Amino acid sequence: MAKYIHLYQSDFTEQENNDLMREVAATMNRAARSHPTPERVASSVSVDTITGIVDVTHDFLKEEQKKGIQSQFPDHWIHFKQEGRMVPLPGEPDVEYLDKDVTREPSKEGSYVMSVSKSGMLVVAAEPDDYSATGGENPYFAAVSYKFPKADEKLEVGQRILVEASGSIMESYPGQGGAKFVTVLPAYQPKKADITEAEAVRRALTKKKFTGGRDVISDLTFDEQKDQWIVTFIETFSTEKDVMEIVVRDQKEIE
């Protein structure tokens, strides 16, 4: 039951606000198509029912473009908000590496790169979410298939990364979306290990004959005494939650 009902006077009808929103959205779409990589940009438009202020979120507009859009709607104030980083222009980097290549401490930060191609990548969260309290699957490892140009040239399977998406992610499994920027995290490598976790994951996926978004890495450990890595997979689409352990020798490959 509502305790109070508030009534507001608006200078604009619902139809007028909807028409304004469509007009601004059409203008934004034209600006997006002029971007060198229009398939990577994202934007959204909404209109405040009471004030008529137009809220625009984006990740690609330059200052002169914003001024040009505002000039087309002189009777309305447009509030522009940049959503995350700007989409890199051609020639600008869209992958960054941190100062350290490796870390001695195990980490579950970010997501594992499970596969790469010319057009994108599949990533799976290194740390699961717990939705058991609300009746959801537990553990749940988020997986997303991102569009990311030349991913096979910029990234390697097994790396742990942070992804900044452009736009929304479709709620499928794996999810579907676009990535505009990737941060490669330091790879875990114990002091007495010869290879990193990234190499261990790569070899484990090759041994397992990884074929798609069904498998997640539930655990990864280094056995110092046996000089080997153990990569544990769970098949997410299996009702039995099949578990498979893949043993990888801690030995550098001879080139």
C-alpha cells in the first residue's frame, strides 16, 4: 500500500516526451554511424517526464558532436554522460597490461579467456557467484561471448582479464555483448613453478578438447611436490555437474 501519492505538474505530455526521445535517439544513431567503428559504440536516451531534460549516455561522442546535437534541440537541455571509457579509435590500444606480468599470489580476479577468434572471445568468470539464497544455480560462473576485433592477435587463451563492455549484455548463457577495452591481469606463477597459470589453462583446455561455453574452471592449483598443475573443470549444462581434473606437467615447452 502506498503511504503517499505525489502529483506533479509537467509542461510536456507523454506523447511529446516520447517523440522527443525518438528524435534524439535518431540523431544519436546518425552520430554513431559516423564513428570509424560504429559496431562498437553504445548509447541510450531518456527524457525526464517532469522537466523534459534529455539524458544521453554514450561512449563515443566528441565535444563538437555534443554541441551539434544540442543545437538541434534548442528548447531542451541535453545532459550528456560518458559511460566508461571512450571507444578506442583505429590505431588506439584497446588492450592494456599492468606493471607486473606475474604474481606469486593466487587470484580469482577477472575472467579466464577460454577461446579467441578474429571477431571475438569467450570468457568465464574465475570466481563464481552464489545465488543459492534466491533459488538460483550454485555455484554460478558467469560466461560471456564478446565481440572484440582481432582478439586472436591481442589476447591468449588462459589469461585472466577484466573486460569493459560497450552497451548491454544479452542474458543468455553464455551472454552476448561487445567489448571495448580489456585489461590483462598478472598471471599466477608460484615461486617454484616453471609455467604460469595461463599456460596451464591453455594446455588443460587442449587436453580436454574444449569446444564451447559448457565448461568452467572451478579450481586451479599447483602441486609443488609433484611439480604439476591441476585444473578442475565443471560442465555447467550437465544435471550431474560433471567434474573433470586435468593434470598439466609444470615444464616449459621446447620450441
